Amino acid sequence: MSNSVLIIDDSPLLRQKVVESLRGACLFDNYFEANDGFSAIKVLSREEIDMLICDVMMPKMDGFKLMEMLNKEKRFEDIMVIMLSANRGIFDKIKGLESGAIDYMTKPFHPHELALRVSILLRMKGLQKELKAKIVELERVTVLDALTGLYNQRYLYDTLRREYNRSERFNLKLSLIILDIDNFKDVNDTFGHQRGDVIIKEVARLLQTMLRGYDFAVRYGGDEFIIVLSQSTVIGAHIVAERLRKMIEENPLLIKLNGGKSVTTSIGVSTFPDDTKEGYEALINRADQALYKAKREGRNRVAYGRL
């Protein structure tokens, strides 16, 4: 991936010296120049810039004012800034660093010193990117079920609470489906846990095909799953639940994995505010009670949260 630097100074000779210093060390793929803050903004609006090397004293918009503008825009937060100044006073240096610059150099500078400082900062930037990527991956892993790739209970409780509060605030419907594979213990006992895991993964895949962009599915535990349907009425949830029940029952791969017999499911459905207004936990409990109602009535069916 290419990286880019923007050199901002009202002196063409100074800009040339900076470019030559950095080119000599092969530190960037793309070099851009601007003679003041306003020109720099135009470059930033159309190019992806990794580092700014910016003079403090410039006409129209100086380096400090440019930093103020950059600090207001989130899209510029990862740009590293080195400020250049002929003023050797400590207060200007402090002001530059407080404004968000990562480094501050006085002019005239030695080309090798500039190249070395830039090289160190680029390594720091690379490490920061790696760390951010690892943090994002860690956050993703902590909310996913390892077997199915669906969300886990941690994600369910955090997200369902927010969805419930939003539905309550804006008077929206919110439906919950709890699905359990019928007689799954018999499957494990007959064909082994590895075969059972394959069945669970296939059921999870089928669940995902039923989701709209703002719905989500969770492996609630073992062979039990939850689907959260935002802005979904009782009728809408009924349609999804019945389609899903039938899709699983008729799935050829599941039939093959289950020794030629259909894999069936019992499903419980609850809807806010129709079935409960007592919070997201009550919504889960109502769906869970409906699930056990479906099992009592013979399995392979959908039951509802109205008790």
C-alpha cells in the first residue's frame, strides 16, 4: 500500500529541500506540495495523506490555524504532522506540540536528521495500524461464536438492550425468535458430536439467509438460537419463523446428515410491545416460554409469547 506526504511551506526552495531529503531515503511513494494552509486543504480534500511536514509561519493560513482545522475533522486524525519553524523559542515548540503535531523541527535542518525522524515516525504509524487492526479483530472475536460465526450472548444482551430502548422511545415494534433443534441429544448420541456440530453450522447458515440488513442472529447456547428482528410485527415474525422452520425441515444436507430424517425445530416468538413492555429480558423470557410451549405441543412448530 502506497504512502503519501504533503509538504507545506511558502518557500519553493524549502519544499524542494524537504522532497529531496525524503526521496533520497525512499520514504514515500507520493509527494505533494502546498504553499499555505488553504492550498493544503485542497490537497487533503482529494488525496489520502499519511504525513504533513508543515511550516509554522505562512501567508493566509499559518501552521497553527491549519492544525486547528485538522483537529476538527475525524478523517484527519491519523495524519502525522511535523512542524517546521525558524523560531527556536520553546513556547512556539510547546504550542506546536499541543496543537497536535507529533514532532517539531527548527530551520535550517539537516537532511539526514529530517529523514531519520520521518523514518521513525513512519515505523510508529505502521505499529499503530497493526495495533488498531488487532484491537478490531479482538473485539470482533469476543462477540462471535467460534463454531457458527453467529453473534454470542455477550453481543445479544448489549445490542438487544439498545434495540429495545430505541423501540420503546420511538414506538417501534421489536420481535424475537428463539429456535431449538428437536431431539438434538439423539443426533449426538447416534452420529457423534462432530456430526452434530456440522448440523449446528448448517442451521446457523440457514438462519443468516433469512436476515435483513438490520436483523441479527445469535447462537444462544448448544443447539439454541435467537434472531432479533428490528421493526418487525407479530405477523412479520410469524412469516420468518414459519419459513425458517420449513427451510430447516426440508434442507437436503440436514436430512442426509441426520440419516435420512428431517431435522426439525421448535420455535418461540415474542414481540414488543404486544407480549411485554417489561424490558428486553422479559422479551427473551416470553419467547423462551413460547418455545417450551411449542415443545409441549409436539415440536416442529411455532408458538407465541401471548400466554
